[in-house]
Amino acid sequence: MTKRTPGPDPFNNPFSKVKLAEPKKAEPSKPVAPPPPRKEKPVALDAEAALFLEAMGEVLPTKADKKHAAPAPGARLDPVKVAQEESESLAQLAELVSTEGPFEVTDSGDRLEGRVRGFDAQVLKRLRTGGFRLEGTLDLHGHTRDKAQAALEPFITQARRAGQRCVLVITGKGLNSADQQPVLRASLQQWLTQGRLARHVLAFCSAQPADGGSGAVYVLLRR
């Protein structure tokens, strides 16, 4: 019986001996770092607001109430709302220190004092105690009322234009006047709180004894 020569295997796979590359394992994705926090540009304050903040110094935080409770940890803040609140606060501050009147005036006889309504009490206290450097002095002692007014207006106007912050106006105590009344001091109150000069003035008060006491007045000018 004739032996049959084995032929090619009909099911032979020519690629059976080819080794396929093992698929690479996918590397775990690296966490994306969050973007750096956006730096807010500092809000430029005018000189009056800067003076207010300087006088206030460090302010202790008040207890949060229900209307202004602190947000819960992890809560997202609305940047639009935050910006609006900051703008409103700065607007109120600017209005507080830049308003042009009316004035609140107190005259107890020994001391004269006036300030723009809403002016900060801490700044006024600093003025009372001579806390501002005197950058100009006008001596009206012995002047008539008309001559004193004629000298005061250009003095205050030029002092403000020169950037002077606090000036001293000497009126005298009126002891040498006919009725021994401080006529110029009463007139000075009117001149500083009314008309053109009122637009240059934030506050005024009787000076410390070393600067003339009740016979002289510190005048705090606007920037």
C-alpha cells in the first residue's frame, strides 16, 4: 500500500510563530495643577481715604451677624458680588471724607471746633491733640475784620494748592478789643464753613496751648 506524503496543513497559520507585542499599559493621568490665584490690582485710594485709613490704624474684626455671616468652608464666592461690595465700600469711604458740607460746629467759649458732617472722629481727635505737622502759619492778631478776611482767603487757597495739609491761624483771644470779645475767632468760624473757603477745609479746632490755645486754630485742608 502506497504511503501518502503529507501535504501542507490546510489549517496552517503562517503567522502562528510571529510574536505580537504586548499592548502597553496606560499610564495613570497626572493631576492637573490648578491655575495660580489671580492677583487683584490694588485699589487706588485718594488722599482723603488714605488719611482716614491711617488714622483708623488696625481695626479689629467685628462679630459676623446673620446678614454678613462668613461663607462655609469650601463654598464658592461670587466674584461679581465681591467686586460690587468692595466698590460700594470704597464709594462710601470716599463720600465720607470728601463731602463739601455742611459743617458741624461747636463753640464752648474756650474751644472752637468744626468738621464736615460725617468726618471721622479719630482724625479730629488727632487734630485736637496737635498730631498734624504745621506747614503754614497766618497771624491775624490785631487785624480788623475786613483786613483779616482779605488775608485769610489767599492764605488758605495757596496753602491747599501747595499741598499743605495742616495750617495754623492765629486770631488772638480778644483781650485787647473794645468789648474784650474774640471777634476774629467768631468771624473765622463763619469764613471757614461758608462760601469759597469751605471748599478747601475738612476740619478745624482750637490749638494746643503751645501753639496759642483758644487764640489760634488748627485748620485741616483737603488734598
